[in-house]
Amino acid sequence: MAIEIKPIPVLRGKAATRFVEEADRNAREKRGSIDFTKQAAKMRAILKRSKLHQE
């Protein structure tokens, strides 16, 4: 017996417009991004001590 393949849901109308607007806003705000500044500074300090860091 075969399993029915379900179609992928597609947003249309107001829902699609709202989704695109939200995605654009989130991309502009870089919402959910992670700042690795502190970790990068620690990494540079370790590399500098190991004489592998090149500036």
C-alpha cells in the first residue's frame, strides 16, 4: 500500500504578505544573531600565546 504524498502548504494573500514583511524586518534587525566578539578575543589571546597569531 502506498503512502499518500501531501502537498507543501503555500501561503497566499494577507498571510503571505505578512510573512514576507516579518522576514524582511527580522533580516534588517538581525534578530536572533549571535555576537561572538568575546569568544573571538579569547581565541586571539590563545593564538597569540601559542605564536600562531598573525597580524
